[in-house]
Amino acid sequence: MLTGASTLPTLETPRLRLRWMTEADIPALFELFSQPEVTRYWSWSAYTERAQAEKLLRNIHKYFVERSLFNWGYARREDDRIIGTCTLAELSTQHRRASLGYALNRAYWGQGYGREAVQRVVEFGFTSLELHRLEADVDPRNTSSIHVLEGLGFQREGYQRQRYFLDGELQDAVLYGLLRPEWRAPGGSS
């Protein structure tokens, strides 16, 4: 899995550049994850200190070295400022699978950026990493995220009751999965 690479490869889409994040991106990461609307259905509470974004970036780099997490920041091509993240976590070469996660700054919601980034990472997972399965869990109230997953062909596979406890609230999760043979590659071939 990217043997010998010291950073993630940059992935391109028509409007976005998915790239390795550096210390210069800490302010954008803090802005992203300090928005309660963004973290409402996330696995942690909204950030309140810049140090939390600094620690996140250190962990992103650490787990990349271990090849257990690939986390891209994605930026619009015109300004290269990080507006979201897209992650392949829990990477397993033995089982050829990974968990998918993504977040988008609320200022850019409703413009298709999240779907564009996720679609490119799904393609990378199935082609470059030769994964067989991608999975994601999503709060059933997060209809925008469900729309992204279902639009890319993910199938609902299960319902996990009270899986998370966040900000004093028990939250359910819906498990989605996509197998390589079911995937529709850009351009219609698989």
C-alpha cells in the first residue's frame, strides 16, 4: 500500500485537489472541526482549541506512516484552501477493506464538493489500493451523507442502535457497504 511513499498522492477532480495536509492547513482544519453543524454526526465533539487540530494533523501523519489511515484534505483548485477531509481508515490489506469518512466545511454545503471528493477516494481505494470493500457508518439523521453514499452505490447493510455517545446523547448508526464488483467507475465501466 503505497510502499515507500512519504506522503499521500494528490488526487484530482474537476473542481478539487485532494492532497497531503501540512502545518499550514491547521487553521482550516480547526475551522472545519470547530463547527458544531459539521461535528453533529461525527465521532467527536466540535473543537474548541487549535491544539486539537494540531494533534489531529500529527495523528494523520502518524497513522499514514503505519499505513492504517489515509486522510486527504480537499481544496478547491482556485485557492488550494482545505474545505474538507476524506479518509480511508482501518485499512486492512489482509481483508482488502477500509472504512470511509468525510467532512465538509458548512460554508460549502449543497455544492456537490463532498460527493466529488468521496467519489475520487472511492475510485482510488478500488483501483490504486485494490480494495474489495469500502464501508461507512452514518447517523440515520444525516440525510445529506446518506444521499452521498447511496448516490455512489453504497448499500445499507445494518442498523446499529446507540453506537455512539456524544455530547450527552446516544446516537444510532447505519452501516453502508460497497463492494468492488458493484462499483460504477467514472465513465460507466467497472
